[in-house]
Amino acid sequence: MKRGAKYLAPPLRRGFVSANSAVKKASHDYQLIDTEQKFDEFFTQLKKQKIFAIDTETTSMFAMRADLVGISFSWKPQAAFYLPVKAPLGQKHLESETIRQKLAPILADRNIKKIGQNIKYDLLVLQNAGVPVKGVHFDTMVASYCLDADRKHSLDKMALDFLNYESIPISALIGKGKNQLTFDMVDTAAACEYSAEDADITFQLYNYLKDHLDKEPQLKKLFEEVEMPLVEVLAAIECNGVSLDTKLLKNMSGELNETIKNLTDRIYELAGEVFNIDSPKQLAEILFDKLKLESIRIGKAGRSTDAGVLEQLADQHAIIPLIIEYRMVSKLKNTYVDKLSLLINPRTGRVHASFNQTVTTTGRLSSSNPNLQNIPIRTELGRKIRSAFIPKNKKDCILSADYSQIELRLLAHFSKDKALMAAFAADQDIHRFVASQIYNVPIEDVTDQMRSNCKAVNFGIIYGQGAFGLSRSIGISQTEAKKFIDDYFARYSSIRKFMNDCVENAKRTGYAETILHRRRIISNLTSKNANKRAQAQRLAINTVIQGSAADLIKVAMINIQRKIEAENLPVKLILQVHDELVFELPASDADKHAKWIAKEMSTAIKLDVPLKVDISYGQTWLG
DNA sequence: GTGTTCACG
DNA sequence: ACGTACGTGAACACG
């Protein structure tokens, strides 16, 4: 049984109450505001409020493609109002013009505080409906994320867990699967019950979560000064979107078709039969049964055929290099070349991804629909895809600004290692510097091999890699790898101390903590299972570094967007890729903007090492 | 819905 | 004897 479960009373199940029922709903007061007269009464009350929860209903899960259907408000537990602006034929609804004119001043008033669940969504919907919102005060989803990133943050789950309340599932209104209705087809009475409930619950969750944040001043500061301001920055990024060279992508698609056809034919030829190359199961049968190649690794579903395995088999059979190439080309074509154009918004002509604030356990953002944080760059073909990201206006350019070695700089900052700090202070090539120390040779005598090995170790350290992993990543024996790591820690004992401190702190407090006091709960640090324990230790270390880097770029994003708005600069933030910000701005002023952007990024948080920002710009994201 | 694979930092 | 480097999202196969 789960801890605490036995103390939890069963959730209050909502009784179904039909729209025309005479039953008095003692438990809540949800009002449908579907006439001008009701609106006036509602509006008289709304005007008196300094803080309220707001929720929008729309025709789409995706904010940039959603049309407004209704708005609900709540400023008192168990009480809420639903204002339909679109309704099925024959049902009363308010005129959008009334809503726009009457509500707009209140929504635009930054002194009237708005509460929402995933309020970034409502910001975008309302802005696209011609009603910009200011005074974004509290997002229940973001608050829950700050308190415990690992839990689920959906409204329904939080209502159940925090309020012991089971809310109406959206499927009760619109169904599920491919025959789903859109919300504008739902009865206004049912829509009211659903939507008003969401606003009500959001307001109740606000009270609950606020109390918990109030008990943790440092988390509260992170929430108020970083995460909440970031909501509006992410809304701006999503609204801005990115522009694509569709012609280039279309041409590439045709060329890649030929490549894939050619590879497929040759693979079938060498295999002696036609099979589905995309099926790891069928591929394994061909490679390991028919062609008698050696199976190197097995997983749950059978013998692995991943890139690492294929690489080791590359010179065993002529089919392997073809499969490696087939995998790369089909991946890039199916995931990017053929998919990105499909996501262009017809209204804006641009692609508007979601930048998710409450997904990762470390504090990083994630991106979806499409994921614009994993656009290829490592191969020639990959870079060609990246060159399809262009400015919409010919006189603009794409400017990319990325932190140089942000995680290693944070490692130097946290560990206070004198040598590493000095190396960064002198703007040395950090991998070369470490190599000269570990191999005990002058900087100019460091070979590419030495530098490359130390680069692998530097990265491995951040992830808590052991001798096995290092030996595999740089192709030396485990014994040699162990010696290498021992030498590294002998030379950089302050790094070992930092890593030990990360684990000890996490053991003592129960969580890893970033530079801005973001927390991640770490369990298993005292597990009897050595593997689980080692993994927990790696998390305790990596979370501090990865999470602090996330903190840093979030602060930079907020400061940059504030400057853009305060000075009304013609600069659009269009992407964040963990240590990189991408902008669309006038090519004629690229140097000028590059300067202040680099300054904002490098001064976001003061560290004991300088923060370096590399900038490039040009007619595409390739620079 | 789960597992495998692979794109990115 | 064990598994082995952190954090994501998407496409595809398969039951």
C-alpha cells in the first residue's frame, strides 16, 4: 500500500445534476451568464475583485489554433461564473464584442491579479481573441511544479490529491477518440458545470498551494521572481513562432526519397529478402539469425540493433553501413523534413511549438508539437534541416546566442576549484587546459587525442559516469579508465568534494538544490541496492548542475524579454534550447542587439567564474 | 499502451 | 553478480 493511502478518505464523487434539474446544488453555486442582464450583474461583482481565477474553453488543445468558446471566473470557493461566447445553434450566448469591450480593461489591468491552471494557454487564447491579459499572478500548475517537480500537475490530479475532489472529465462532455466533439458543440448548461468547476478548483488549489509556498520562502521567491514571470516570456515565444523555408524542405524530401529507395533496394539485396527495416525485431532476425552476426546486447524485447551495436558490427558485413545510413536518413526525413511543414499555422504562416514549463525534473524546459529543442545539427544532412529555419522578413536575420561551457563553469563555481576558476577567468579552452594538467604537458603540447579524452571525462563527471562508461566512450580499457578518473580527482579534489557535498546535502535534506533553490526530491540515497544508490547519487549531483544552468537561462530570458518590451525593440525571442536563445531581429542592427543580448545572458546570475556567450547570426539558424 | 530507437542539450 | 551517464519528445512496430 502506498504511504499515506490508508488515511485518505474516498474522494467526493460529484452527483450528476441535469441542466434542468430542480435539485438545489447545495455544494456549489455555478452561474451561467448567457444574457446581457446576467452579464451586468456579474460584471458589477467582477469589478470589485482584486484577484480571481480565470479559465478559458476553446476548440483546440493547442492554444495557437484555438478559438475562444467561453470564459469562467471564480473568486470564492464553490462559486464560479461561466460566460459562453460561442454555443450550439439556438442556445443563448454573449456577444464577443460585449465581452471584449467590458472585460478587456479588467484583464489588461496589471493590478488585478489573475490565477490560472496552465495560464500560458489562456493568455494566448485571449490575446488571439483580441483581449490581452496582464497581471498574471499565480499558475497552480507551475506552483505544484515548484513544490514537487516529480508529481503530476494536471487539474484533475491535483483536485483529487490536494482537495480530495473528483472533477468532471472533459470526455464526459466531448467524448474521446476520433469522434470527439469540439467544445463549441457542448450545451452551455453542461459547459457551465464543467468550466465553472475548473475555475472553482483552480481558485481552491491556489489557496492550498499558496499556503504551502508561504512555508518555503526560498521556493516562493523562485516561484514569484522566476517561474511566474517566465510564463509570459514563454507565451511570447510560442506566439512569435518560427518561420520555415518550405521550398527547401520540399526539395529535400524528394531527394531523400531517392536516397531511401536506393538504400532499401541494396539492403534487401544483401539480406536476400524483403523485410521491414524499421522493425527492430525483423532487423534482428536478418542480422543475427540469417547473416549470423554477433548479438552484442539484449533488451526486454530482444536483441538490440541500436546505433552502438551497429557501429561495432560495421566492418563485419556490408549491410551494416547501409542500415546505419538508412536509419539516419529515414529518421531525419520522417521526424523533421516531412513533419515540420505540416505544423505551419495557416493564420500566421509560422510554426508555434509549446514550451513546457512543468515537465522536466531538473527545471529545464521541454518543447513539443513540434519539439524544436532537438532540431538536428550534428550531421551534414542535419545542418541542412536547420538551415530551413529562416526569418519571415528578408531584412531580418536569425541570431543565436549560446552559453559557452555553462555546466562546467557551474562546476567550477560550485567547487571553487582554483585551477578551473583560473582557466575560465583566462578564457582558456577548458578541455585543453584539463588535458595539459592531467597529462602534465604544456598547453601547446596537448594532442587532439588528449583533449578529446579530457572532454569526455569533463562531460562524464557532470553525469556521474564511472569507469565502464568512460572506457566505452573513449575506447580504452576499464582499468585505464579507472586510472584516468582517479588521476582526475587527485588533481581536482575540490570537484570530488563538491560531488560528495551534493550527495550529503541531499541525504540530509531529502532533496538536491540548485543555485536559485529549486528542489528535486531524491530518494534511494540509502537504498540497499547499490545500483539504485549509485543512480540516486548521480541524480543528486547532476540535478544541481543541470538545474542551475536552467535557472540561469530562465533569468536571462526574463530580463531580455523585459528589455524588449520596455524599449519596444524589434527583437523576437523565438527559441530556447537549454543553453541557447534564438532571436529574429533586423539584420542591419544585428551587432547592436548581439551586444546587449550577450550582456544580459552573461550577467543573469553572478558567479565566481565569468559567463561567456557565443553569438552568431545570418540568414538561417545555421548562422 | 509499451518498448526501441534516435534527434537535441 | 549486477549494470553501467543526466535531461527530454517523436516515430515506428507490435500486441
